[in-house]
Amino acid sequence: MAVVLCAQMLLENGYLYCAGRFIREMENITAYVAAGKIGKVLLLEIITDYINGEEDESLKLRILDAMQGDNFLE
């Protein structure tokens, strides 16, 4: 539900170009947010990356680390 609401917000604010990618890729991310693996700060960076259309390799590594790690990342 959260992904759909965020996608709706993107569409209503003129971010049509990234809404499809956002829906596809954030579905997996939200599971790790719910599990406590991805914190607020990292989630903000992920969403900003999608909106800006960037491909930040260091962010991808931090996401991977958060998904595999046992500790909480902010």
C-alpha cells in the first residue's frame, strides 16, 4: 500500500518518468524497511536516487549491505 501511495504522489507531482521504476524496485525495498534492515536515512537516499534518476553505485552497495546485515542501518 505504501508503494502505491508514493507512486500516486509521484504522478500527481509530475514525476511520471520515474513512477514505473519506483513501483518495480521499491516493492523489494519495502520488505527490508518493514524488517528493520533499512532505516529512514537510507530510505530517503534510495527514494531521492530514484526520483533523480541516478545510479549511485555506493548507494547500491549500502543497500546490499543493509539487506544482508544483521544490524540496523540508518
